[in-house]
Amino acid sequence: REMDKTLAEKGEMIVSELADDGFMIAMQNMQAHGRSALVAKNPPMNKMGLTDEGSYKMRLLDRRRLHFNVGIQATNTYIQGNPLLPLPQPPLSHLKSSSSSSVDKMIPLWYDINGDLIPELWHLAVAATMSVLVMRPGITAKVLEPTVRPSLALWEVQMLLDWMVEAKAARKVGGSYTPEEWWWLCLDDGKGVEGDGGTTEGVREGSG
């Protein structure tokens, strides 16, 4: 959120050397889709290269010459905020189903026996499923299920994938699924409960 706010207000920011994984995921995905661009700030400009007098003895290289700032600049296609909001409600077909099927009445991991949502388990289920989907685009529910077993059953994986399609975080092609551009925002409900994804660590303002 801090990165989004800074880019929306100033159009540019400096990436910290301590940027965490969540920050890097957001930055790289926006760059991949042309929403932002990376710009080198004060890079080494030694006419002899990184070594003195054109020497190839890298062991003698002054390591400080490898350090320079990298900035993120918003492009004209940058979108502020979370385009996926409002997110669909977590699947609760077991509460609405009038079917006599035992599967339709099963309680998914993210709900308790009283029908109340358990946010922590919902976030973990979505994160686990999406992490596999991102690494293996085009995967089916049946192939994905063993990677999250025994925590999630096949019918729960199917519910999660269908929810991601409804949330526009993924799309279905035939019987397989693949992530969409904003997949990494599917845990952000706009209320600041997405966990580590909301951290501001890894952001430094300034122009270098």
C-alpha cells in the first residue's frame, strides 16, 4: 500500500536493498505488465569500467561500485488501488445448498461448524492454492490437489479455483486454470488483513 500511495502521489520511488518478497512480487508483476518501469539511479560511470585501468582482476574490484539505487516509475497505464475489489465472498455453498449430496454439505476448511468464516484459514488456503497456480499455470484442480494434501481436499481446491476466477485473479481455459495480471492482490480485501502483503518494508522515498 505504501508503494501504491507513493507512486500515485509522486510517480516514482526508490527500492530499498531490504525489500521483502511481497514487495518484489508486486514490483515485478507491475513491470511485466507495463504498469511501472525500473530506472537506474546514479549507476557507476567510470570510463574504465568497474575495475581500475581496464584490469580484469575482479578480486581487486571496489565492491562499492556495484551499489546504486533503483527507482520505480509509474507509467501511463498505472492503476492505483486494487482492481479486484470488491472481492467475492469466500465460498459457502454448504450453507446455501438444498442438495441431498454429502459433498454439497461438507464444511470447507475456512468455515467453522457454526457457519462463521475463519479469516486466517481462508487466507492460508487461498495463498497455498495460488502459489501453486502461479508456478504451474495451466494446471487442473486434480493435478493441484496433491500439492496441498492433506490440508485441502479436491472439492475444496475446486471451490478455491472457481472463486479465483470469479475474483478475476485467475481464468479458466477448458478444464485448466491460469493466473491473471492481478493475482497477487487476491488476498487484499481492502481492509488491511492480507498479512505480510501489506508491509511497507522495502520502500524508501527519494530520487537517489
